[in-house]
Amino acid sequence: MVDSLKILITGGAGYIGSHACVVAAEAGYEPVVLDSLINSNPIAIQRVGDIIGEKPVLEVGDVNDRAFLDQVFKRHQFAAVIHMAGLKAVGESTEQALRYYSNNVGGAMALCEAMAAHGVGNLIFSSSATVYGDAAEMPVSEAAPRSATNPYGMSKLMVEHILEDQVKADQHTQQHFWNIACLRYFNPVGAHPSGKIGEDPRNIPNNLAPYIAQVAVGKREQVSVFGDTYTTIDGTGVRDYIHVMDLVDGHIAALNYLLKRESGFSAWNLGTGKGYSVLQMIAAFEAACGKPIPHQIMDKRSGDIAECWADASKALSDLGWRATRDLEEMVADAWRWQENNPDGFGQ
């Protein structure tokens, strides 16, 4: 990796970030990780090193700490930044709104200030399908109206607006410095096929797939299914689940695109364009692990929507990217990770 382009991956010790490190290295880039480790584990970086043959440099610190950021940018010459560091629990954000805005919005601003000070204008921002709020039409395209129903979603939307405005200001002054992509994730699941890295929630999982996996491995008693009277295939909520390896492949496609473009702002959905219900996900896990997954139907949760899936055609036309891994592969890889690592990374 001596002659490859360095890229900074904030949040690179996390679930998606660790997989991004693997794919970036395999694509010929040299990933450098910046992570506070408050919601991740340094063992993930060791495991990344096991997969790619060389452990990435890990810079431990807070993306909100401008002095720390300056030191990182002085130590390395980056071609681009992939910004994945952020708090991401919807429920927690409704209870700790100020913390979410401070970390997610403040962190993005501090990062951009450091990038500008050190001459790095290529940025990929990890956004979310939550910026579409309660979308009126399915599938959701990038042209859909944006809104937010919780502080987490609003923090992502605010950062998108900040980045858009910065590119507009850049173009107005004819500096052509900023070159930015916002990638709107749908529902990442799965793990690296080696089983060495995967999703390792610190507490009770906020997302369906890791919760099902923990029930399957015996860590939790049963899956709560919130509502079975939606107007969907089986009455349960439908979401667009995308394999994490497809998701990070999308980042490399976006990175390659940015490095060929002088400047500008783009947004792309990263999803499969297909939805699966909660009961379909449970059935898929049952097939993968070979045993029943206990589950109970509960009342609907306030704010939940019936279905949401992506129109990912823009990413295909612009980036030549599409998700290729099916539900069976997503669940098989998720189960391999969970079965091999019942306690995650051990902490």
C-alpha cells in the first residue's frame, strides 16, 4: 500500500467503516482510520488487518476535536475523506437531542474546517434514508422531498444542507474546491464473508437483523415484531435491506467518481430496490441457522411506516453500481459472523 492514495475513514472501526477499510484496501487505496472508539472496538481494526494483510493506521480521537483533526491531517496526505463517524440510534436521539446535534452536525463542520485548512476537498458523507422522512411514494428516489421525524434524521439532513450550501458558495466564488457525495443508506445487514468482522452493537441492538442474530445465538429470548396489520405482503413492516459489502462497494464507486470530477455535489441512494418484511427476515435467519427464531407480535410503534425501499437507478447510471448480493447471502454472512463471534469482539 506504499504507493496508493490515502483516504481518511472517520468511524472506520465501526460496523460499516471496518468493511469500508477492507474494500478500500482491496481497491488499491490506503485507509487511515479515525475513531473515538465510544461505539466501536479496536479489535475490528486488527481483524481488518488479518483480512487485507496489513493493519490500517488507527488515529484515536473525537471528530469534534479540531486540534486533534489538524494533527491527523498534518501526519497524512489524504486524497479524500469518507465521513462515517456519528451517533445513529433513532430512539436515543429523541432522548439526547443536543448530543446528537453536537456530535453529528458539529463533527461534520469541524471535519470540513480541517479539510479546508489542509487542502482536501473530496468528501463522501454517510447519510441515511431517514432524510426522506415518511416518504409519500415508493420506491424513494433522490428527487423525493426531504424531511425528518427525529433528531438523528434531522442531524443527517442538516449536514446534507450544510454540504450543499458549501458547494454552492464554492461555485459562486469560482473556487471549485469542494467535491462532495452524500450516500443515503437504506438498511445495512450482513458481514464480511470471512466472519472476522461484522455488526457488534454495544447494548441492545437498535436494528432488526443483529437482534434476530442475537436471538438465534441464544443471547436474547425472542424478537418483538411491532405490528402485523400493515398493508404489506404479510402485515409486517417492509424495508430495503442491503448487504454491507454491497454498501461499501458503493462507497468505492462514489470515490472513484469524485476523483475524476473537479468539484460539485451529488447524492445517491444505496439500496437494493426491493423490500423484505420482518417475517421474511426471520424466516431467512431460520433457514440460515437451522432452528426456529422465537418471536412475538406486538403493537405498532408510533412513527413507524409500513414500507420503504430505494430507487437505486441513479447510482447505477452515474456510478455503474448496483447491489448484487441477495437476502440469502446477507443472512448467511450475518449468521456466520454471529455464530463465530457470539459476544462480538469480546467487549
